Amino acid sequence: MKTWEDPRRAEELNRLGDEGWELVSITSINFKTGATDHIGMVFKREKAAQ
């Protein structure tokens, strides 16, 4: 399965995963045309102990 056209995106997502971030949602944010060339991603991770 091909995920990204730009390999730098995969590197960035892998880095976020290494830092404990988990992708929980992805959606198109191009509301006028409904195209998927602009996407929004929501991540979560456990809050660090203080």
C-alpha cells in the first residue's frame, strides 16, 4: 500500500511515532472542492509525568 507521494512525509510520521505520537484521525481540509490534496491529521500521546 502506498501511503505518501513525498518520502519526507513518511520520515516525519515515523519520527512522530518514535516520539510516542499516535495518528488517530485523518481528514480532507479542502472544504470548497472536497479534494484530498490538503489533509489534516490528529495525533495523540500520553502526557509526560511531571
